[in-house]
Amino acid sequence: MLLPLAILICVHGLQIRPQPILVIGYHEIGGPAEFPGGPRYDIHGLNISVATFRRQLGVMHDNGYWPITMRDVIRHRKIPKEKRPIVLTFDDGRATQFKYLPNGKLDSNCAVRVMVDFHHHHPDWPMRGSFYLIAGSDKNGVPFDQEGLERQKVRQLLKWGFEIGNHSLTHPSFRYLTDRQIMREIAVGAAYLKRLTPGIQVDTFALPYGQLPIHAQTWPLLRQPPAPSRSYKNIGVLLFDPAPQLSPDKATFNPFLIQRMAPAPGRVEGILTNKSKE
């Protein structure tokens, strides 16, 4: 069961009551069907239409939400006191999230272009969110699947105000990995992102498939390796539950067990407008 993220939001040096924070995990935006003859979009929200994404942004804006990054949450970044914090995360570095056309312009249907346009029409809505990228390799390709443009894209996202986070080296399930494999997946994934943009902060990690190692005693390795290595140090670890149950009255915050929900069409809009029956 999802225990929604909650922090004390500080405004003008004053602490106000804990606010539950929705953390939404996007994957495909207008992607192809998962298999031939199958439905293009799934009810859980792992692949949603561009129109659905635009609508969800509009519902967030109209209901007083304020986008922040995952690092903002953990660092207790101030937000306007009349706003409700929300985190938009994007996993895997998929082509539908950020795509340039041959003429160098943004594809009008990629998620980044949708957010750029939304900000243009709603200047009060910040360009904020967190992209969790898999390291470029022969197995996975480069982030966002346009060879030679990955560095440009990462730098552009940072310039706009987005966060770049680590989503591992090869995207395996962490459930049965050895200690050595866990540390390698995180360390080499972070090192790849730092090579793309020297000086970048990479300190939040999204678990592939949202799955924790089966043995809890290995969980501290998700935060940092034992001394003297210290090749990475995460301040937050993200999980993923496609269909979580919300319990706003039992909000809790553990930066190393941050649960996210999928953007299931209709369901998310109901939660955003406080009309969900769950």
C-alpha cells in the first residue's frame, strides 16, 4: 500500500502542517503499442496519450499544484504557501519523452515539448520534474534514443530546471542482485551521467521496476557503498507501484522508500481533484 510522501513545507521560515506529496511516475507519452495487435494505451498509465498528458498538467495547474523535483522534496525547498507540491518523474529516458526533429526543433508530441508549451501558456507553472536515466550502452542505447544528442538533451533539461537522476546501468530488477551487482549498477550508472555533464548532481536513484532487493539488510547499499569506496551517495531512493492506494491521513516520509504512482488516465485526475473514492 502506498504511504504518500509528506514533508513539512517551510514558508518564510515558518513550518506549516505536513502536506502529502503526489509523486507520479511517467514512462511512455504517446508511445507505440506494447505488442502487435494490442491496445496502444494501457489503463495503468505506463503508456498514455499526449492528450492525456496535456490534460493531467491542466488539472494539476487548475487545482493549485506546484511542480518540484525529487531533490527539492528531500531538501525541503520552499514553495508558495497556497500551492500543493507535486513531483513529475520520467523513467528510462524514452524517445517519447524528449525528441528532436531533423530540423533541430522539438517534436510537438514529446513530453518535454508538451511541458515547454504548457509553461509558455501558463508562466506561473514552473518547468520542474525529475528524469531518471539508464546509462547509455549497446544494450539500452543512449538516453532518449537519439545517438549523439544525449549530452545536449541532458544539459538542456538542467538549464530548464529539471533534475537528472540515476536509473541504473542496465535496468535489472534489484530483487536478487548480489551486493557487488547492486553497487556496480548504481555507481556506473551515476558515473555515466556525470561524464555527460561534469559537475552534475546525481543523488537520487529510481529502482528499476520499483523493486527493492529481497533482503532488507542490503538496502543501505542503495544509499551508498561501504567505506572506503563512496563512489556514490544517494539522498533518495524511489520505488514504483502502478496502482497504489492513497492514505493521506497516514502520510509519512522516508527518503529511501519513496513510493510513486502511475498516471492512470482518469484515476489520477480524480485524485488531483480530491474526487477519488480510494
